[in-house]
Amino acid sequence: MKKSLVLLVSMLLCVCSVSAQYQNATKEQKDEIVSKITKSAGDMKTMQGDFTQVKELSFMDDKVTSEGKMYYKKTNKIRWEYIKPYKYVFSMDGQNVRMTSGDKTNQVPVKSSKMFGEISKVMVGGVSGSGLVDSPDFDTQFMVGKDDYKVVLTPKKKEIKDMFSSVQLFVNKVDNRIRSVELIEKSGDKTTITLKNVQVNMTIDDSLFAE
């Protein structure tokens, strides 16, 4: 009986602790958060940095961790270059999506695939916030934490709903830029991407997004 009470109290404390980390934003706070993220995205011409990706599979206890480099340039140009534990590149130049593994490259025109069109919006919005936090394609919940804002996006469109049950953005309060993204899949799998060593408005050659 005593052990059960201790377990119950521990669970309640855990729940209280988690809920205390973020509070639902008021209407005024929502408007302010959207305004700040939109301005930050508008001021950002380019961005580059390192990333760590952690994949949690619903059927496994182990986590799969990858590392690489990310490059972004207006408009709709992005490159995810995985370096560890394997080399793989996902790049988009605004017109085509390219996926390169080893010597093999697959190219898909964005306009020819609704799925890749929606993926491109999520990928770009996930690093810049542009067109995502105020998109009518999502039900959006804003939350306020001590050091960051949490934006939970629940997709409405079938193309995105088939892939993700939610997209969660964590935005640094200091510079109003996204520091990490959580992609929750319908299967229960979760991918967390954390950005670091970020540099903004540096010169990035367009050819990088076409490789």
C-alpha cells in the first residue's frame, strides 16, 4: 500500500512538473508570438548550422541518432546533409527535391507531387517558421515556457495527416528562432531535430541546393 502511494505521488509530481513547463498562451501572447516568429523569418535570408536528429521508434527501446549540416536560403531552398552514422542528402532548390545516397540520386519535381510539396513546406517552415505558424493547413496551439515558446501544429490536409499526427516547434525567446522540431508520426514514432551552431545571413551558393 505504501509503495502504491509513493508511486502515485511520484506520478502526480511528474505530471505537475511537465504541465508547469509550458502554459497555454493568451490571445495577446499568440498574436505576439506569431508576429515575432514572422519578423524573425522575414529578416532571415539564409541560415546554416549543425543538427542532431534523434529517431524514437515505437517498437524499439533504442534511439537512432544522426548528425549533419543544414542549409537554408530564401525562397524554399533547403539542404539536409547527414554525415553520421551514414551519408545522405535531402536537398530542394525550390523546383525539385533531390535525395542522394552514395552515387544514386533521385529527383522529383515539387509540382508533380502533392506529398513532396507539403513536405517541402514543413521542412522550410520547420527551420525558419515561415508560412507554418500561421498556416490555415494546421490547427495551432501556442504555449509559453521559461526560455522558449512551444507551437503544436496539428495537420488538416490529408497529405500531411498521412505522415504526421503533429509537428511541434520550440522557439527560443531570445532571437525568436526555432531551436528544435519534433515530428510525431501516426505510427507513434518521433523524430527530434535540434539545431546548433546556427549562423544567419551568411553567403550560401545556390549550387549547394541543386546537388
